[in-house]
Amino acid sequence: MSRIYNNNNRYQSNRLSFDVHAPQKAIYRIRAQSDIHRTQFIVDTFSQFFNAGIRENPTAFRGRFRKMAATPFNFYRGSAVLFYQDLKIDQDQFIARNQAAGQVFIHGDLHAENFGTYLDNNGILNFDVNDFDEGYVGPFTWDVKRLITSINLICYSKGFSDREIEHILIVFIEEYLKQVYEFCKHSKDHFALTLKNTTGKIKKLLNETRIKSHVAHLDSMTIIENYDRRFIRTKYTQDVDDNLRDNLMHAFEKYLETVPENKKQVDLNVNSSQLTYKIKDIVARSSPGIGSAGKVSYSFLIEGRSETLENDIILYMKPAQKSAVSYVVRNPTLDEYFKHDGLRTVLCSYAMQASTPKWLGYTTLGSIPCLVDAVTAHSEDLDWSDINDFKDVLEVIQYLGRAMAKIHCVADSDCLNTPKDVVQLPFSIIPKDTEFTIRDAIHGEDDEFIQDMVEFGMLYGEQVRRDHRLFFEAFRNNQFPDL
């Protein structure tokens, strides 16, 4: 599949499939709904979009809903489909002004816990956005609104006042805009948040990740028997039968075709310049995640670049889910590019990460699209439990603002990150210079943009706390069919 451009190598406009010209803002419309009306909307939305999963595994979804019932933040994490159903009819002056800004790569589930560290293909530890399972193309403002609401929820749970939360949100948006405008002036293709340019809690997280041991990480999941490694079997980690193993081996071979050749190369000073990809063991794992209820993933133990056991690698193969954004953004071109959700997730990762992990790829297991990547000691999520001081929160959210600006601005037709042997990104509908597109959508009205986003974050955060209460009551009173 090749890149598609028009004759002027410019972005081709497409009619938006969602309404940004509504007579009132979505948050005002939602707040005006009665508890009865809103509860029914939540029940109907979850029943519609989770229907297949609930029918397939109602026990797993009961577990998922119980986790969502625990806290407003957990509810928010598990209810992206509700968020986008709310925003599909909105008054968004910034996208209305420049529809190209409604067709950029977005993360899709950008909340405050979807950040962390990873080791890039050049061996550099990055602090960045992670988990691109919901990645899609849509308005950049949706990412801003989703993340700013999650920051509100976390700060509220820590006991900050409304005035303090508003200040935190303002600083966050200011940092986002500052970084977008910086990208308008200087190169963006090699931007990364690393040990060299971070401080405080983020630098501490990178340093703590840096000293972690790959061997200790392996030892936590494997044992050595007969002078070789194998996975530890537990209640949640099980053997696969012969038929499934054959299918997994076939899917793994298909995965290898999606890994760029330059990423298969390793240090030329060792005996072999090629990674072996030799499979030593395979197990099935049940997923504990809020968004992956009932899903089974598979772990592959791979021989590393030598026969010594400290080089072994663990890869995961997990079912790729349909993006919640795709239910609202309807575009035939995107549907064609993104018909394989594993490929979509990989493309979104390539588009929005400055340097992608070297094991990232996709495959199909039977008819199930899957994502493949490494489980490493150097991937550590941002933990908010230790970020409680007001000054620490302010410092951390500035890095979140920069990281969000980065994923929006590197994901355009000037992207240098996509290898030639990976299916290309749908550049025919992506603006050529996303940073200028966002700048033009804001149109110099920075204060109005900040006010608009902060208002959303404050009001929708309050709405999520209300929705969580309504969902809790609906769930415990058996208002969800088939659960």
C-alpha cells in the first residue's frame, strides 16, 4: 500500500462525519440531562458497544464493570466509548475553523496513566505516551479534552481545591501550546523526553527504569530447567494445546514479516548480526486490564542474540481491539487503511512516537487481528500514587503537555519515522504540517483556547463523577442486560 497524495502533495479535505457546529457545547447538553435520562444513555451505550464481548464472556465483563465501579478514574478509563458518543455532537469552534485539525492522528485514550518509559530502537530511554490501542484519526481537541479531564479526576481524588485544579489545567494547556509553537519554529522529528532534558519525578522514573535488570525481569516470569528457560505456569499462565500452538507459530511467522529489516539488526560486534527469533516456549495469559476484559494474550519466549540465557526476550501477542474513535469518525479511506486493528495500532504508534520499539509488529491469529511487542524491564508506567505535592503535580503535567504536543505534531506527512517496508500511513487525509494546522485552528486565540479546554476539563470531570455514581447504581441494581 503506497502513500496517496493529490497533485499538489497537499492534504485532501474530507467532510467530517461528526458535528462540530452544534448550537451548544456537549458539556452543557449533558449537564442538562436528568439522572434518569443520563443513566439510560450510559446503559444503552455500554450495551450497544460492549454487546459482543458481554455475550462472549459475561463473567469477564462483570469483572471489568466491578473495576470500573471502584473509582471515577477507573470508570473513565473503561468508558472511552461513552466519551466519544458524548463528543460526536459538540460546539468545537477550533475544528469548525479548520477542519484539517479534525483529521490528525490522535491517541484516542489519552489519560494521565497512559504515559511511561520505553527503550527506543536507538537504546535511549524515553518518557512518552504509551498504549496506542485506541489510536485513530480525529480532532486534536479530543485528545486534549480527554487528558485534561483525567488530570482533573486525579487531582480531585488527591484533595486539591477547584482553584488549584484549574491552575494545574491552565499550566498543562499552556505547556502544550508552547511546545506546538516550538515545533512551528524548529525541527520536531527527533524530539524526545529523556534523561538529558527532564527533571524531578519524570527524571527519577527514567533513572529507576534505567537501573532495572533484564535478567531479573526474565527471572520473574521464567525458570531454568535442563539448562534452558521456560515460562512459569500459574493460574493465569497456562499451556497451549498442539493445535493452538501451530496456529500461534503460523501467526508468529506472519508477524516477522511486519518487522522492518533495519530493526532485525543487532550489534555487529557479536557473532551474529541477526536476531534469531527462535521460539523456546509459548503460554496463554488471561488479561487483568480494565479495557481488555476476557481477552487472552500469548507470551513467546524468544532466544536472544546469543545462546546465553540472559539475552532471551519475551514478546506478547494480544488481540487488537476496535478503536472507540472509529464509531464516531466514519471515513471510507480510513476504514480501508485501518481494517486490521493490529496494523492500525502499529501505524498509530509509528505516527506518534519519535522512535518506536524494535519488536513492534502485528499479525492475525485465525481471524483475530493481533498486536505484538516486547515485555521489557524498561517499560514502566507513570505512577501517580507518589505524586501528591502541588509543585510536583505542576512539574509532571508540563511534561505531559509536551508529550501530547509531540504525538500530535510528529504525526504528519513529513514523518521520517515510518520505514519503507511498513505499510504506509494514510497521508492522503492527514495535514502536511500538523503543528501549523493546530496553530491555525487556534488562530492566535490562545487565551480563549485555554479557557475552553479548562472549562471542559472542570465540567466533564464533574460529569464523570456523576456518571460513575449513576453507573454504580445501575450496575449493582442489574440494569445491564445479560450481565
